Amino acid sequence: AHEVRAIVLTGAGRGFSAGADLKEFTSAAAEQVDAQLADQYHATVRAIIEAPKPVIAAVEGFVSGVAGAFVLASDLVVMSEAAYLHLPFHTIALIPDGGLCWLTARSLGHARAFELAVESQRLPAARCLELGLVNRTVPAGGALAAAREWAGRLAHGPAMANAALKRMLRAAPTRTLGE
């Protein structure tokens, strides 16, 4: 029996993901929208963060909207040099959802997170790397192979130590040294 010891998260097609289909929200009541955000998007972000296994996002092409939360929630990110991150919410009078406000503020600090959200610009892979949003960039078409290779190395490492390390590093920003 094989045990899953690392997870690679990727998209199918030209990009990682274009995010949610906003058409499904236009006719929905506010309660339905809140329920869908909680049941689908927030639950997925929590599952990535709380998984005892390392989660590596392999990003080719674009990652837009709420899908950015899946990438930023991942433990490690490999991004194609041709890829970009886009949070277009502000252009349609929304705020980033799916945990993106929390994730970007924790990753970038208030000023940079606010700029990313309010400007709604495409952030190229090189800038994502500079800002520490991704761990590595690779030539176009190589993100999945690089992520799989990295996952293979992690899978041969100490699973319990990986899980404990992930828990401790996730908790560190809100805990004291003694805790």
C-alpha cells in the first residue's frame, strides 16, 4: 500500500485557474453566496493549510481570483516564468475572498497586500518570487514537473517531522516563543 506523503496542486488547461465563475453568484441570494464561499472555497483553503502533508502548488499560466487563495495557502509554490497572479476583485467592486485578504496580509504586510488588491494588476512570476509569494520560478511548461520532483524528494523525507514542521511554522506568527 502506498501512502500519500506530499500533494501537488495544479490546474488543467492554459492556466492554474481563472477563479470562481461570477455568473453563478449574480442571481444568488447573499446567504447562498456566503454558504458557497464557506463550503467550497474557504473549506479548500483550510484543507490545504491543515493538511498534514506538504502541499506544493504548480502554477502554469494565470492564477486569478479566488484561486490565488489556493496558491497562497500552499506550503510551497513553483511558478512558470510565464505565469502571473491576478486579483481582479477591485475592478468589479469586490474585495478578495476565499481567505485572500488574510493570506496576502500575512504574506506581504498591509501596504503591499492593499496595493496588490486595490491595483488589480497582473503580478508576473518574477515579481511574485521577489515578494516571497512563490518559492521558485521555472521555464514555461516546467512547473508541474518541478513540483512533482520536489514532492518526490519530500515524500522520501520524515513524514511526521514534515507534518510537525508545517504545524509549527503555520502557528508561529500568532504564538510566543514559549508556546
